[in-house]
Amino acid sequence: MRGALIAIVATACCACTAPETPPNGFDWGLAPGIEPPPVPAANPQTAQKVELGRHLFYDFRLARNEKRSCGICHEDKKGFTDGFVRAVGATNEVHPRNTLSLSNLGYRESLTWVHPELGSLEEQLLIPLLGTDPIELGFGGHEDELTERLAALPLYQDLFAAAYPGSPNPITLESVAMAIAAFERTMISRNAPYDRYLRGERDAISDDARRGAELFFSPRAGCSRCHGGDDFMAIADDSGEVMAAHGFFNVGLYNVDGAGAYPDGRTGRHSITGDPDDMGVVRVPTLRNVERSHPYFSDGSGASLEDVVAVFDRGGRLTDSGPNVGDGRDSPLKSPLIKPLGLSETERGQLVAFLCSLTEEEFLTDPRFSDPFPRDE
Ligand code: HEC
Ligand code: HEC
């Protein structure tokens, strides 16, 4: 693959001034050796579309009552999450799940915690934009209001005209979706200290993080069986080879009835399918920038990385008080890959140090991915 990419770029060289710019003209700004994500033929990547998408992503006018934006729930400094236990929409409706962090979305085959079949960014964003259960941005049934609102603004008249040149009526729901998706494809985090360490910068991470990495990828801890691949979310074998892009598991967070039940409203895939086998099952999340995206787990019930690592070390979570009492370790629905590991406190700390080496500060503060609107702090 990499060889092919270099060959294409090489043939394009004679015609263009910047040899690293791919033939379609879009400069992904990636370090050598990192391939851009695939782009759907129906939505060619252009700088103008990405710039429009960035404005839309951060614009509160994308909420019907102007109380939310994509960017307020997916805030850069928080690893593109919101810091809430579970997301809160524009009308204060609470989402059943914790906000997912955003990075490397263009490489995903499956989006969200619970929709294995949903792979298209252009389609996914219609859920927050138009969804009514829960309401996130609130334009469901009022789509024309959104396009009329944008069309009334000179800013968007110009941005849409530049992004969709030659189109007589460029401001449509479809063109909104294509621009935001194009922006999302550019949000690539592949230059964390751990990436640089793998590329030969021996001092990019601490000794603790190095030991944590060894443990993470070891058969003993087995983390990388579920958190494998470039984004630490693919199914991999013990040699590191990726077997499937995404895995869906119950990791034993709850066992409220002794038969593996999760609390009402927090049942993962089960809340979509009703299938008893889907109780507590969610997609494995990426671990990139995870240090910043607390709280953790699909219901936001993991306060810190130390808490999360302790759950995996124990082989399931014990809840010993409150309404959800039960021992997730004994859940019959838990993945067999989740079992007591017997880690020492030092080893748990090393795993946390490794997870923190996946924080890419430059990505989280990159002006290309930040809010273009002036705000009062
Ligand atoms: C109210 C807060 C909120 C708003 C507003 C919001 N999101 Fe999200 N986002 C979430 C939550 C919660 C999830 C997890 C959803 C789930 O699994 O059901 C999520 C998931 C995602 C994902 C999937 C990430 C992955 O790893 O699979 C993408 C992509 C995304 N949002 C993009 C957007 C875009 C683009 C917008 C604006 C159109 C947006 N979001 C608006 C809270 C929000
Ligand atoms: C059986 C597959 C599997 C194994 C093995 C596994 N994980 Fe996970 N991990 C998951 C799933 C699934 C979730 C989300 C669970 C939920 O929210 O219900 C998760 C969540 C996490 C989170 C929280 C991420 C977030 O954004 O909420 C961290 C951190 C994490 N795992 C680290 C580890 C570490 C470290 C290990 C090894 C000690 C490990 N995992 C082993 C599947 C696995």
C-alpha cells in the first residue's frame, strides 16, 4: 500500500510544486508513512469543504435552540469529548451513553458504541443533528429551518459557494453532512509520544510507559486482544495481527440480577436490539487521547484510568452498595477474555503511564481542528 502511494505521488510530482500533495489536491498534512483515510467517491475531499465543515462543527446555530454544537459535546481539550458522565443535549435531555472521543474517524468501519452497521460519517452525524430520542441538536422534522438559517448568513453563503463551486443551490442538508464529514476525516491523531517511540524516538515515553506497553501487549494482560491495531480498538492475536477492525463485548461492569443484567437504560447493544445476548455489549472504544476523555465506559461510570485498569485487573467490577449491587466478575454474559489478572500496584500504574503516552497534545491544540469562532472565555 505504502509503495503504491509513493508511486502515485511520484508520478504527480512533475506537474505540481509541492511534491507531497496528493494528486487530488488535498494536503492531509500527515507525517511520512501515514496513509490518509479512504474518502467516499461521492464526497471528494477539498480544503474548502473541510473549512466549511469546521465552521459547521463548532457553530451553535447547528442546534435548533442554539444551545449546543458538535464541538461543545466534542471539545478538543477534552480529547473531543464533553467531560459529562452521559451527554446532555440542547434541551437538556440526557443521552443514554458517554460521549465518544473523536480521532481517526475516517479509518473506522463502525461508528458509535452500539451501531455495528453504521460506518458512514455522513450518515452518523444525522443522528445528533436530527435525532429525537434523545434530542441532541434538535433539527429532526425542522430540516428546512436549518438550511434557511444558514442561507441567510453571508459567512455561509461564501463558505458553501467555495465548497460546492458551480452548484446553483449549495446549501442543503446533504452538503452540510458532506462538509462536516470531510472535516472529521482530517482529525488524525497518529503522532502521540507512543507513536514516536515506535518510530525510533527511544526517549519519547517514560520507562514506566514502556513497561506498561509491554504488559498491554502481553498475553498475560491481554489488553491488545481487544485494543489492537493503529487505534487500539481492533481485535488482534497475540502477535499483534489484526483479525477484525472492531469488537463488541460485555466486560463485566454490572451483574445486578446475578444473570448479568446492566442497569436499565445503560444496557448497550441490548437497548437497540432487545437481544438478551447483547446485554452490556458495546463496541471497543479507541484509547487514543484517553487520558483526557474521562469519565470512562459507555455509561460514564469509570471516573479515572486507575479505576478502569482496576476493573480489568479484577476481571469485572464489584458494586457493593447502591441500586446496582452485584459482582460483574461473576456475570455469565461477560467476555471470556475478561478474567482476573493479578497485577501489582506498580504494574497497574505502568499501564496507566502507557495509556497517557497516547495523548497527542499537538492534535488536541491543532488550530486546524479548533473552534473558528471568537468566544468569550
Ligand atoms: C449532546 C452531545 C453531542 C452532540 C451535540 C454531538 N455528539 Fe457526537 N457523540 C455523542 C455521544 C453521546 C456519542 C456516542 C453515541 C452512541 O454511541 O450512541 C457520540 C458519538 C459520535 C461519533 C462516533 C465516534 C466513534 O468513535 O464511533 C461521531 C463521529 C460523532 N459523535 C460526531 C458528531 C458530530 C459531527 C456532531 C455534530 C453534528 C455531534 N457528534 C454532535 C455526543 C454528542
Ligand atoms: C474483551 C475485550 C477487552 C479487553 C481484553 C480489554 N478491554 Fe478495555 N474495553 C473494552 C470495551 C468493550 C470497553 C468499553 C466497555 C463499556 O463501556 O461497557 C473498554 C474500555 C476501556 C477503557 C475506557 C475507554 C473509554 O473511553 O471509556 C480503557 C482505558 C480500557 N478499556 C483499557 C484496557 C486495558 C488497559 C486493558 C487490559 C488490562 C483492557 N482494556 C482490556 C474491551 C476490552
